[in-house]
Amino acid sequence: MRVYRRDLFRQLGGVLTSTAFLPALGEFSKTPSGATPSAARPIRLHRNESPYGPSEKTKEAMQNAFADANRYPGQELDDLRAAISALNGVRPEQITLGCGSGDLLRIAAETYCGPGKSLVMATPTFNVIAGFAGASGAEIRTVPLTKRYAHDLDAMLQRTDASTGLIYLCNPNNPTGSLTPKADIESLLAKVPAGVTVLVDEAYHDYVSPTSAYATWLRRTASDPRLIVTRTLSKAYGLAGLRVGYAVASLEASKRLALRRLAMGVNVVAARAAIAAIEEQAYVKKIIARVANDRQEFYNQANARMLRCLDSMTNFVMLKTAMSGKQVAEHLKEKGILVAMEYPGFDNYIRVSLGLPGDMKEFWHAWDASMPHGM
């Protein structure tokens, strides 16, 4: 059978009653190579981070930047926009930088939502934006995924009206790892009422294998002021701890987003490391290939135990469990393994981020020690 990324913000979801929220998770140090996982130093398979980290050249750029850590960023931010522009074939003026792409979701929610407005989104999905929109006074309208785990765009359109400020699409979707077909999104964009903005969150874009069912909408933003695309360097680039994300939109939309941008929200060290990381595309491709192999090995191990997984195009996999995902996560935590759980409609699932081979060996060892086979 082959078939939330930034879990930091659960507290913001407290303003909602119609969506389940991401688990609040503490900060832990990484388990050293060869060490036994424990409650104090668990194996982190719960936040969709890259266990491989950034390239050596990126680490070098980071180290060199520490000498200027006493300085506010300046030219570094222009240079970072230029690097992102060259990578994606968009104008620098279309790019809004953020402290991780979660920051860009906050900016978009505050810009397009508020009292009397509504946010339309899937469930389950990465719901950080719901917390920001709800805090601004907007109504949150959620629509279940289809049976193929794609966004139900027809149903989302039915929930869209004159009050809707923003439609949020996470593609590939977190936590399911699934795709919403590009033809369906194209149809949605053609039908969205005037005045409604569509935000496509492409945090896991880099991991998607070539397929006719998927397309990035990043270059479309130049000609469509209703469209915003967000990306992050937290995943394949291995910079989750430095918090660098960006939004690409039309010049008109970018000016609106810039009004709520945190001034110098990307620091000197993060900016210089991000520039170096973007220049290391050979390394990024190597990581993408490695993750694809890790994902296939996860499927192989699950199949050997007669377990069901959802098809994923990301660096995590949804695994079906015989008991509640919360119970399973608690059992694994006792053995020093952290996973994510409690997603609407997926009570008997856990989301497992793909770790280093040794991490995954420990995961399956812990699973075999406490879980029945053949779920």
C-alpha cells in the first residue's frame, strides 16, 4: 500500500469552537546520535522538521553572520528578496518576508479578515490561520476534506459569500499530506467572487514529486490580485529554528501585506543563512530525494505490520491506529517518541514526521513494544 507543521501556535486556536486544535508541545533538545530516547531527550517526530538540517555552506554563512548579530538587518533583506525572486521567477516587489510562514498567515488574516468577515478553510488542515482570523473577530467556516483527502472546493465555494475575506488552501495539506488537484484549484479561482482573496499555503511544495495533478500558483500571483502564495525555509531547507518564510502576491496585494509586516522580522543571521540555503539547490534536491526514500521505507515498515497509511507528498505520514491517536501518542511519549495527534475526523490516526533512519528504527521498536499489529 502506497498508498500541524508549526504546532507552536495552539493557544491562538482557543478563540474557536468549530475546529480542533494542534497539541501544545514543549521545547526539547534533539536526541544525540546513539543515545537512548527519553522523556528529557525525546525523538522529535511531531513538528515536520528536517532531521538533516541545513547544508554545510549554510551553516558556515550562519556562523559568519554571528559577528554582526549586534546589527539590525539592512541590505540582507534586499539580498534575500533578490535570491527568492531569482529562484521563483517573480519580482522582488511581490515578496513579503516573514518570521516563518506562520507570520505571513497572521499578516494575511489581519489584512483580509476581521469583524463582519469570514475565513473559509478545510478541516483538518493547518489551522494556525484560524486562530489569527478568529482573534481578529472573523467567523471561521470549516469544510471537511473529500474522501480522497483533498479540499472540497465546491463545498468551500458554497460557504463563501460577500462576507468572506479569505479562502485558505494548504496544498499539500497538513496533516494528511495529500494534494488538491490543480484543475480543481483552477476552477475555484475562476469562480471566486470579487473581493475574496485565496491564500495557497505551499509549505511542503518542495517535497511534491512531479505529477500532472499538482502545480504551484506562485507565478500566477503577478496577474491575479486575489491570490497569495506562502512558502517557508523551515522544511526542505532545514531552517525551522531561524524562522524564515515569504509570501508572493501581486504588487497591489503585497503593499497591503507590508502594512502589517513586522519591521526587520527576519534577523541578520536568519537572512544570511537563508540566502546561502537558497543558493544550495543541489543540497535541497538531495534532501528531497532522501525524504522520498525515507517515506517509502516508512510505508514498507507499515505494510509489514499490516498498518494503513495515507498517501503523502510531504515529510510526514498519517498512520492509522487501533485505539485513539491520543492514547497511542501517550504510549510512544513514554518511550521517548513524540508524534502529533487529535485531528478532526482522524481520531484513530497519528501524524509521524520522518526522522533520521535511527530515529525511525526507534519509532518502530517502540511501536512493536506496545501496539498490536494489523490495524
